[in-house]
Amino acid sequence: MSDIDEKQMILYAQMANLVSLILQWPDINLKEIAENFSKLACNAHTVCDGELRPLGTGLYPVISIINHSCLPNAVLVFEGRTAVVRAIQHIPIGSEVMISYIETAGNTMTRQKALIEQYFFNCACPRCVKMGQSDDVIESAILEGYRCKGEGCNGFMLRDSDDKGFICQKCGLLRDKEEVRQIANEIKTLSNKVENLAASDRQKAVHTYKEIEDLQMNLFHSHSINLMRTREAILKILMELCEWQEALAYCRLTVPAYERVYGGVHPLLGLQYYTCGKLEWFLGETYDAVRSLTKAADILRITHGTNTQFMKELLFKLEEARAEACYKEAS
């Protein structure tokens, strides 16, 4: 409890007072209730549907004793209210089953910060112990750093020793610190603006997100998480507006970034392929749809199994798309 910051403790105390008002028990212990809320925050899981949309919160004591890794060998998914842990790679006899407590698309510093704030521990998984090493520095620079301005150069940049700017590690070009700061401030201003637009005017929100995207393409590496998140937001609004062709273009833009940050078998990568496949099939791009839905099925049958309604629908769509592709080929 001593590690919880004051703001969070005040929130738990307010929640405890609310419980006290509801229950009206004479000898209720407010401190104990606040402690239980803090335990719940550390151990409960967000219950999601097959497409990882949050439905609620559940406390699963057996799941709560599974330890965390930023390179997990298993994933936690839900079938209704049932929590299911599935291996995503071969786990040798006697090895520990590990899941990830957090979003793994981030550099080591970002992940460590999230784990400290929510779960109060420093991660020492194989990915985190490399913090500060060459591979980790390169990965961080690509995921959350800046891009080189050199024409045709896709190098990553690190801060120079004189703190004047950032030097490309591939071509040696210097990028001025003030220029970077100015673009970052423009992005921040537009980001604050777009939050209010998303619910009230989706067309304007798309336009503003595209302005942010242009600035981010100038500032960040092509595999930047920030750029990926902006394109995700654009994709979501375009689908709400039924702008299917443009939505497909943005979905395809996100896939390489998903492959980079999530790698091999990850439910979010599988779901992005699924979205891409559904859009391609709807727009009559049957052969592309078969490829995307096949990739989705190959990943999601590992993470989700094959018996859920969600997976049955996915596999049915894949079979229909294959049949349509065969018919087109025969014609």
C-alpha cells in the first residue's frame, strides 16, 4: 500500500466510502475496503469478447498467480465468462507458463513504467534484461524514436553527444532538436483538438487525424507505434463512416507495423488480418481476402481455439471466400 501514489489512494478511499454508504454496516472497516480495491486492481482481468473488445472485469484467482513476461509463451482469452490460457509456442515440461499483463507494443522503458504503475514490480524477462543494450536501443529508436530526413534513408536516429539534435545511425545526417520539438508540439496541439472531435464530427476528426499522420510521417520512423495508433484511429472512424475502400487502405498500412511490434502468434495481429480480410472480401478482392483470412485463421486458431462462435464464423467466412475464389478461377 505504501507504493500507491496519493491520487490513487484518495480514489480508493472515496470508493470505500461509497461502499460504506451502500451497505450501512455499523462496524465497517474503510481501510480494509480500500486495500481490497487495490488488490482487485492488481489481480483482476478485463473480460473481452473474441475480438478483444472489453465487456467487464473478472477476478480469477488461478489466473492471477500466473506470472508476467514481455515475451509470453501463453495468452489469456475469454470464452464468455470463462478465462482460458492457451500456449502460443512449445512449453517444455517443467517450464513456467507466462502471460503478459500489459500491452507489449512499446519499448522497454514504456513497458517497465506501465508495470510499475499498475503492478508495482520491475520486469526481468528476457526482453527487459536487454534494456540499454544495442538491440534494445535500436528497437526503442524504431518504435518510439525519430526518422532520418535523408531521401531514401530508413535509418533510425539517436541523440548526438552535444545534445544539438539527433544523428541518423545509417547515413550520419543530423536532425535539429528545435525542428523535432516544433513538429512534436504541433502533433500535441492537434491531438488535444481531435479528442473533442471524435464524438461530435467524425469527418473533421478524420481530417485532423490525417494532419497528425502527415506530421508523424515526417517525424517518426515508418514502424513507429505513434504512427500505428493514429492509423488505427483513422481506420476505426472510416469504418464507422462506411468508407470501406479507404478503410482497407489504412488497414493494410497498419499490418506491417503489427507484424513488427507483435510478431509471430499474437491475437491482435490475427484480428488485424481478420479485419483486412473482411474488408477485402466485401470489396470483391476475393484472392486477397483468402490470403488475409488464412493468415488470421492460422494465428487465431492457436490463440482462440476452434470451438468458439467467433472462430466458427471466421472459419466459415474463410471457406466461403475460398469457394468464391475457386468459382471465379473456374469462370
